Amino acid sequence: MKNAYFKYIIALLLFGSNGIVASYIMMNSYEIVYLRTLIGSLFLIIVFVLMKQKMQFWKNKRHLFYLAISGIAMGVSWILLFEAYAQIGVSIATLAYYCGPVIVMLLSTLIFKEKMTSAKLFGFLVVIIGMLCVNGQAFTAGGISFGLVFGILAAIMYAVMVIFNKMASSIQGFENAMCQLVIGFLTVALFVGMKQGFIVQIADGNILPILILGVVNTGIGCYFYFSSIGHLPVQSVSILGYLEPLSALIFSVIILAERLSPLQMVGAVLILGGAAYGELFRPKRLER
């Protein structure tokens, strides 16, 4: 159990540092995601083979279709998110992206017939207020940046990814992660190929951060994540999951010297707090 907690926390911290590592790569966002998913996919395939696991995903065609949609959404989401990183910074992009879990929470009431509790509705409203606080200056100036739009669209694609992944219930664990990442890579590769061809020029200074992002943050991060969550209580997974956006904010302040205004800090607390409250709060009568 301790080993599972350790791997899960390390995975969340790695995911939280994605924007930091990407900031040292002088390439377009889609090129970064292209190389990230390529390297990460190859790493997971090698690990899957070394672990001598058996392929099961092809047995349920409907669930494979759902997983394919999830993988496509993941690829699109990452392109949008990394473009948001480049345009509005890691901290603001992370907060916009983290509206995704709240969108999942709302859509689940329609798709999976989950009950819309007062806690979920309250959490959603708090997140909306938080977004207004974080981006209040843009709204008052009469405009909204493309970077923020990309961040919100990334959150929507995140919600699509999570919902369809949940629907592919027969494809579990490490096999799920590997298949989804490979499909995500194929999606990004198709986009890059249509835009400029499959050959990407990599400057010498970009090689190390690309390898870190692909092997460590994506490959090892996904391996640690999916090999640990099955051994942890669901509540622990949900609560600790907030280390990812929190660490992203901390890293952006310490390493990139990004700063949030006092109002934006309040907004950050509202976004993370509202998402956590809506997801984790359970009335006592429902816990019995």
C-alpha cells in the first residue's frame, strides 16, 4: 500500500510539471505533443511487453470504439492545453484546464444517470466564480484571450476523454493506458502530418526536455499512475488527485516566476476548492 501511494504521488507531481518542462522546449505545441505521445507510447509498449501482459482490448468492439474516442479526445486536449501553456502561462492554463473534472461531474448526471446533488451544483457555481476571478481583467477589458479559449476547450476535451474511457469498462489498467496513449499519438500524428509532414526538426537544446517529457513525465508517469490506483481507496485517489493542479501552480511560481494577483489567488482557491467539494462531499445519509 505504501509503495502504491508513493508511485501515485510521484505520478501526480510529474503530471503537474508538464507545463514547466514544456516551457523549455522551443517548438510548436502540436510538435511537443506529437513527440511526447510518440516517446510515451513506445515506452509503455516496451513495458507492456516486458511485463508479459496479454492483449484483451480487441474482445469488446464497442468498448474499443469508446476507448478510441477517449484517445482521440486526449490527443486534442493535450494540443490545446500545451498551446494554452504557451499563450497564457502554466498557472492560468492549469486552472482553466481543471474545470474539466467539474464538466465530467455535470455530464455524468446526463450520461450515467448519476444524481445531481446540491454539493455538485454548488461546486460547479464556485468553479465558475473562480474562473471569473482568475480572468476578471480579460473580461473587464472587453475581451477573452485565445489562450484562455484553448484552456477551456482542453477542459471540454478532457471531459470527453474521461467519460468515454469510463464507458470502456472492460479495458482496464495498464492496457487501457497504453491503448489510449497510442490512439492519442495517432491522432496527433495525423494532425501534424496534414499540417507539415511527419518529420519534425529538433534543435540540440530541445532534445533533453523532450526526452524528459516523453519518457519521465509521460511514460513513467502513466506507468506509476495506472499501476497504483487499483491498489488505493477511491477516496484517497480523488483527494490526492488535487496534488496535480496544486503542484503545477507551485512549480510555475517557483520555477517560472509566474505571479497571480490577489484576486486570481482567490479564484485559484475557488476553482480547486469547488471542484474538490463537488466531487468529494457526500451527505451522511448517503454514506450509510
